Amino acid sequence: MSVARVDGSPEFGASLGRRLTIVRGENAYLWDAGGRRYTDLGATHGVGNLGASNPEVTEALARQARELLYLGSGYANPVRTEFLERLLSLLPSTFARVFLSNSGAEAVEAGLKIARSATGRKKIVAAMRGFHGRTLGALSATWRREYREPFEPLVPGVVHVPYNDPVALEAAVDEETALVLLEPVQGEGGVHVATEAFLRSARDSTARTGALLAFDEVQTGIGRTGRLFAFERWGVVPDLLLLAKSLAGGVPIGATITTDAIAERFRGSHHSTFGGSPLACAAGRAALDFAVREHLPERAERLGALGRERLARLPTEKVREVRGLGLLLGIELREKVAPFLAELEARGFLALSAGATVLRLLPPLTIPEPDWAAGLEAIDEVVRHG
Ligand SMILES: Cc1ncc(COP(=O)(O)O)c(C=O)c1O
């Protein structure tokens, strides 16, 4: 977030320190204004699971744009219905109702409102290091003080417990709790993978107290962690599943998915003008078809395993730990990550941070294997000699 002008642009809210101007993308490659090609190891922030400008998604978009760009949610639309049916067909049969919006934060906001309304309670239990977005409700559940403090007072009643501490979680969840909100893998918070014991205790304590359990899979969804949805790995099924980022292959979308029984208990109203637009739904339908047909979760699992094997050889005097699941990987360094990211960029690879010392990798799940290997090699060199 910056109030300063970046490269003379009047844009407000851009990331600080941007140096590159990117003008084009294709699969795992992004080109700058000077025509230089970069390999994307995370530059699309987890939106590009299907690669940049995936041809099947762009074709579906072009077709839909000619047919009908926008339609209010007060009207039925076959493209929306088809997309929702396809999405639900990929989930456990308890999931039956979907609220469509335009971003991860909106998916979280809807989850918070549904939980409050369906339970009649206000307390939210979230995790330390968790990230759920920047709108006031989602920010209230987000952990990092720097993000929260300038905007306080936020939504009251949020309690943060240490991630992967089942005892602390069980102690925090009580008859006042509306919602337990967790990421199965914390992305922004440094790439931390949930333990099965932690997720099971979340499921058991919410079931016992009548609270709802939401998994924020905004970053882990659509194949990223080696399963179409990360929760499948543990077999712990939440009451609310929150999706966004790559769900529509690069077009803005958010989805809050729940059961019939919970939807029936919702009182009040919730709406978003652009939510469920035919454009996003056409893209979403094409994206889901592509992800399933091209076995993207399996690809993420295999390339992720290759990545972890290669990264395990990084020198321990530079690296504290390598963590992750599928193609969501974090390398915790013993020093600040920023210079390493700059050096990778100079070598033609764009990666991300997750906090001050973690190098985060979120490549497209379609990245050609030689490019992934080259990226890992570049990381090795940069870390070793940086
Ligand atoms: C786990 C998680 N939840 C929510 C969000 C917020 O999504 P958005 O930026 O689309 O509002 C993010 C964004 O990085 C995220 O990683």
C-alpha cells in the first residue's frame, strides 16, 4: 500500500517498490515493456494456477463477452448455473449453496455474515499469522499488526490462537463462538502447513459447540497444494469453503460455499452487484474444466515434490527451513528476503515474499518442467552466493 506515485502513475494502493512494468503473459512467462521475458514463480500471487491468459479461459471469455457481458443476480442465467453445478460436482455432497462475489476478501466477508446470522453469535476464532484480506471484517480476522492497527477499531470479538496448537484452539472455541476461520496452509503468513490434529480439533470443537468451521482456500484452492482443494488431503470437511484467486482462471471472482442447512438458517440479506456475472462464470467453468482435464492437482503434487527435493539441498547456513505443500512452497532464510528476490528478478525469475524472511513460490501449475527446474537452480545459486 502506498500513497506515493509509482512510476508517475496516479494509482492508489499499489505495492511499494515496484520496478517492473509487465505488459503480456503466456503460461508461465511474463514480458516487461522492454520485451524481456520472465518466468513466473509467483508474480501472479496465486491467481495464475492455469498460467497467464490461459487460451481456454480467454476463448470462453471472448465468446461470453459477445453473448452477454453482465446480468444482475435477480435473473437466472444458464452460464452461472452450469458453473455452479460444475463447482459443486467437485466438492463433497454436503456443499449445496454458493454465494458468488469478486474477491477473496468478499468471500471471507460473506462467510463472517453467514456465520453470525446462522448461529446468532459473534465470536470468531482465527489463527496467529493468518491472512484473510483487507476489508474491515476480513482484516479483523487477519493477524499482522501492521495491517490492522491503522484501521482500528475493527470488528470486535475476534480471538487469535497459535496455528497448529489444538489445545489452544479447543480452549478458545465455546458456546459463544460463531466461526472458526483457518487456512489449511497459511500463505501470506509464511507458508505453514496445518497438522491433521489441528484441523480435526477445529472440526470437533465446532461440532461440539455449534460453531461453524470455515476453510479459507483463497490461496490453496484449485489444485495449488496437490489436491483440487487442500482440505481433501486431511478429509476434514468444513461448513464453509472460501475460494477466489484462480477459481476463474484470472478473472475476478469470490465464492462462499456452504450447506443447505446453514443457508436455510441465514437471515438478512447479502449481495454484490458484479458477483456471479456471466463473464466470471464462463471463465470459471472453463478454468475448472481445464484444471480437472489437465490433472493440475497431480502436476502440483509431482512438481512440488521435485521442488522440495531440490530445495532441501540449499545450504543450512543460509536457510532455516523449507516448507509447503504442492506448488505452494516457502523457503525461510536466515536473513531478509528482499535482496534475493531482486537478484532472482535480475536473472529473469519473479518470486514473492511471505513476511520479511520467507521466499514464497507460487508458480503456475502449468509451468513446463524445465522452467521449474531452471527456477529452482536460480534460487540455489542466488541463495548460495547472495
Ligand atoms: C488466504 C487468503 N485469504 C484471503 C485473501 C484476500 O483475497 P483478495 O486479495 O482477493 O481480497 C488472500 C489474498 O492473498 C489470501 O491469501
